[in-house]
Amino acid sequence: MKKHLIILMVVFLWSCSGNKEGENTGTMGGIDVEGAIKNAENRRSADPNASGGNTCLLDYQEKLDQLLTADMVLQATRFPGNLMDSSYRRIMGPAYHEVSYRFKNGRKGKVKGLKGEYDLKDIISVGSVKAMSLSQFEDSYRVITEEEEKLAKEAFEDVTEGKSGDPQADEALKKAKENHISKETVKKSGGALMNAFKEVSEGYRVEKELGNAARWNVVTNRLTVLQNGVQFELVVEISNNTEKNRETAVAIAKEILKKCE
């Protein structure tokens, strides 16, 4: 748990610049919360029981635009194709790749941590295709316990005081000082990050009859599906109604799973 928290800390310190206000990219007050959480989860030690049995899904790691095509998105949303643009993000290894389809449909809504309403793009993306065992899946996508939260806070205090003994954390603190970021600012922002992480963990809902296991997150509008030792993640933000987002995500996930029956 301490190592997990330290990784969160490092991610935060290296992403202090944040994103522009008004963009629905999983930020909170300029902190890339969703990115930090996703990176922290992806860096967990692999479960030794992970089989990666669904080699068909794994084969799509580097061709995500074939796993989730533009036609599939248009059919699921009924959005006009002329308003769509797409991007393919390739960072680090294939497990971190993501393809996104975005629409400027004029939707307005709130952005967590900010006041007022903003123009929001409608987004559907797929990524995080990687081997994972059922036990690791169940452990990753759940509510954190009070004991884990307590340990995380203790570990965070060690990190900010330079007592963690972790080279990555020490380097991150050094970088913060070089960028004139005070210890108080780090503690305040890090505390907000931990609160956001807990909020996201409390957003998981079991999605039945989808793969071997599936979780929908009402906070991040993210559906994570596991099938025969391989997972993939869908982000669907096409409405201010999370239930509509969920229904669309489930429909798309079923089409994806059909590719590897």
C-alpha cells in the first residue's frame, strides 16, 4: 500500500501543470486525477495467476482502432459522422495505448472542482488492453478499506517529510522544490488527490453478465471488462446522465467481445 501511494505522489508531482479548465479530461482543480489513478493501477505488480488466455484480445493491443471502429461508435451513438474526430495515443507500452472518438455536439455540463458550466465534447475511447487474473481484477476495481486509507495517509506523510526511503519519491520532492512548489502545496494537493482516489474507488458498480467480470464506475464513466484473463477499458461520456453512458458502454463492450468469441 505504501508503494502504491508513493507512485501516486510521483505521478502528481510530474503532472502539476494539469489541463485547461473546462476540458472534461478527468481533472480536478488542475490535477490529472484520472490519469494519476490509471497510472497507479496499471503499475501494480502483476498477479502471478494472470493467464492472458484471451490472445485474440491481446492481439488488438496495437490496433485499437480495429477493436473499436468509427462505425461501431457511430452505430452506438447515432451521432453525425461529420462532427467526429479521432486520435490514437501511443505512450509507453501497448497496455497504455488508447484510441478516442470525440464529437462537438454542443453539450454543456459541470466540471468537477470548477464552478459554472462548460462546453463538453462527447467522448468514447478504448484502451488498457492487458493480461490480468480474476483475483487481480477483483482487487483493483473495488472500494478501498478504512485501513488502506489510513496506511495511505501515513505513507503520504512519510513521503512529504522525505522519510519514505523511496528514491522515486525523493526525486519527486527534489523536482518540486526546483519548481518552487512548497511542502504545504504538495500536502494540500496530495490530500485532494487521495480524496479523489477514494471517491473514484467508491464509484465502482458490478456489471453482471458481461465477460467473466466487469465494473462500471459512476464517477469516471469508465467500464472495465475482463474476459479469459485479459481486460479492456471503455470510457463513455456522451451524456450528463451516467446511466445513458453506462448503457452505451455495455452495448459497445458486447460488440467488442463478439470479436473474440
